[in-house]
Amino acid sequence: MQYCEQLVAQGYLEPWNAYSNVAFTAAALVSWLRGGLEGRASSVQWWTLWGLAHAIGFGSLAWHATHAPWAELADVVPILCFVQAFLYFTVRRALGYPQVVAATGCVLLAGAMVSLDFWAPRTLLNGSLAYLPVLGALVTMAVIMREDATRRLLRAAAWLFGGSLCARIFDWRWCGTLPHGTHWLWHLLNGAVIFLALESIRQREQSISPGR
């Protein structure tokens, strides 16, 4: 894809696109503080996603600061891992489906993302077509979720992810008006999406913990 900030970058550094990745660290930190203030340990599932959230922030920062080949992998791989882990944990734990169903969902989602990224022209939706299956998965989980609290979090995450996807898609169209584009909004809004994902896991695991 193309970024408006490539036109005003200092070397390879895209300042707004790079530094806006603090949103991912902030999302993980706030969720951790909320869990600590409630005095309950977070689950293994939550810690897994917590670590991946930090990895997403680091990888995206590295990519928008260097555009090195290794940084592209550091940008893409943690995102794919986070999406797969969140889908598996939600389908398995919150929705209560068997492991084979959760694993199959992960395989299908990963296959759709990789296929669209590999086969679709980079100019189509500014290289964002591969994220449409993620939006579809979020909407589907929000619709079929039975628990009210988790359903509200997933619904909000789906709306925010839809908005962030628009910011990613239309970034290149606004270069004449907004020199820094809108890709940085993709990071900020996705930081909020990740916070909601962490909260959906943390709140549910704590609600079923002993003594609750």
C-alpha cells in the first residue's frame, strides 16, 4: 500500500505513522491496570494477547521507521497471530464451541487473509482487502455472542475496526489536504480495538474465576 507520509518522510521515518503505534502499548497498559486495580490475576489467554499487542506496536513502529524487509515481517506476523489467538479464545471460551471448530475457524480466517493479500492487486482498497475477513469475523462473533457484556465489547470493536479500515483505505486519497494522511488513525483506532479485545477476554475469565 501507499502512505501519504512517504511523501514527507524524513528518510524512511514516517513520524505520525510510526509514533501513533504507542496506542497498542497504551491499550495493553490500561487493560493491565484495570485488572490490577480489581485485584485479580489475568488469564493465560489474556497474557498471550497482551504480549502480542506489544509486538504489534513494536513491529509497526519498526516498519514505518525503517521500511526494512525484516520490519515488514515484524509488522505483519504479530497482527496475524493476534487475530488468530483472539478468534480461537473467543470461539472456544466465550462461545463454548469445541476445539476443532475454533481451530477450523482460525485456519479459514488465516487462509482468507493470506489468499486475499497474495492474489488481490495492491491497488485494490489500498492493500487493505485482506482485513475484510477480520471485520467479518468480528461482526459474526458479535452477532452470535450470548453474553451481553462480551457482545457489547465485540460490537464496539467491530464498529471501531470498520472505521480504522476506512482510515487505512482512504489514506492515499487525502495527501493533498492532509500531508500526514490518515493511516495513523488506523493505528489509534486499532489500539482501541485491541483494548476491547483484551477486556472481553479479561472480564469473562475473571467473571468465572473461583470466588467470583
